[in-house]
Amino acid sequence: PSCRLSRGGLVWVVATPAEAAPLFRHLKTTSCAAGGPFATHRSADGRHMLVISGRGRALAAAAVGYASVLSGASRRRGSVAWMNVGIGAHGSLSAGTLRGLRSVYDSSRGTYASFSAPAAEGVELSLGVSVLRLAEMASLQSHVPSASDAIFDSEAAGFLEVGRLVAPLEQLAALKVVAIRPTATAWPSPTDSAVEMLVEHAWPQVRLVADKMLAALPQEAADRCSGC
């Protein structure tokens, strides 16, 4: 089956099957474009596509590029919104707490990039810090300004780097569910049921942001995407 979005829609980028499972259920998706480099799903109503990137900035960046072609977004800039959803680490917030990212510090490059705040309207915003290795988190907390209250993850920097090439900033968002502490020595298993439960718990807030992003898509852009 095709992954193309039949009209203006939303592409979800997640790192692991555990983070994707609640989205599969709520969005009622089925597999599309089997055999590609990334697992992809599309909803029956044609408004949602989901791609599982794997962990890391390089994989997230590649998944966004891949999904932009499959979904039709590369031909209709402005008609598709993008959301990165997944778990993160925080020093004090309770497991299951949802935060949007207002900006991301890329530890591999030492650079910052910003999201557009309205994309995560209704969700408290934090600095995001994308790391290549979990061991970086503890040291970055003391060396990066505001990192003591940051959400650490592995893919937001790559998602934003390529996402802003395929969509306006106001159509990009990243939402992170606190799952571990920065002192953790390993990310949870890609199929960890506890991670799935945390994302499931956050779903009502995640869906609210998704609905607002879909409603904010320019109608003329959505109309132009009809049948693409």
C-alpha cells in the first residue's frame, strides 16, 4: 500500500517500536511501503504517516528525508506537519511527564536550533539536548547552559535539521516523555513495555498537539495536496 498522504496531514517520527505502538493503535495505521530502509505506517483516513527511525541523529535525519518522499510532502511544502515523539531523560521530572522542545542543543556539533513555540501549544516547553551516547548526559548537565533542566534524547537534533528543510518551522514539533534519568547507563529496550505504557499515558496531550497542528495547516496547501 502507498504511504502518500491523500491531503494535508501529519508525519510522525519515532525512534523505536515501543514508542510507536500506542500511535499505531490510536491512529489505526497499517504498514505501507514494506521493504524500505525504515518501517512505515499510514492511517486509513490518509492523514497520518508514521516512520520508525531508530535511535540517533543520523537515523532520524534520514527517516525524515525518506518520509518526505513517501508521504508526498517533498512535493507539497507547507501541506504536511511533522512531529517527533519519544522518550527522554530528565534529572528530576517524574516518569511520564510530557514536555515539548523549544530548542535543541546538538552535542555532536555544539550548536543550537529552535522550534517554533506555537507548534507545541498547550504543553510546557523545555530545552532539548540530543546526545550520541548516554554517558554524555551527566557531563553536559554542568557544561551546557540550562541543561540542568533539559530533556535529553537521541533524535530531535536530526529530526529538526532535515525537518526544517521540508516544512516551515511552525509545522514542526518534538514531544518527549520522561522515562529515565541522565545518570542511566543504557536506553530502554526498543520493545520495552514500560516505554509503551509511558507513551500511552501521554497520548491525550500528544493528540491535542497533533490536532492543533493539523488544524493550523493552510487550507489552500491542504487542498493542493488532494490526490498527491
